[in-house]
Amino acid sequence: REANKERITTPYMTKYERARILGTRALQLSMNAPALVNTEGETDPLQIAIKELAEKKIPLVIRRYLPDGSFEDWKVTELETY
């Protein structure tokens, strides 16, 4: 199916999305992907990923599936975190 044109889901990142995004990004960083923030001597990939999320620098997209089979794509930078 195709993406919904008008978004109906919440603009807030869920705790499950946050966990998946941080895990995915930390894995990328551990595989020598370039960090998009100043690491200031930090070597732990998860801590770097958390800093990237706080600064809205993670270049990933979350796909939210809806009950009717359609979906919405949200850039991580568009979502509010808490």
C-alpha cells in the first residue's frame, strides 16, 4: 500500500521507536559509521546515538503501519522525544 498523505498518528516518538532507533544507530556507529555530533572523546556507540537523538541528527525514517494496511513515514528529526 502507499503512504498516507495526511498524517494521523502522533508526532511523538514512542518508547519502542526510541529504543529501536537508538539500537539501530548504535549498531551503525559500532560498524564505523561516521558520528554526526561532536563525540568529545566518547567511545560508547549508545551514548553517541543518544547525543545524536537529542540534537536531532539521526538520518533514519520510522515507518508506522496503520490497521488498514497503509503506513506513515516519519523522519526521526520530525518527531518529538521525551
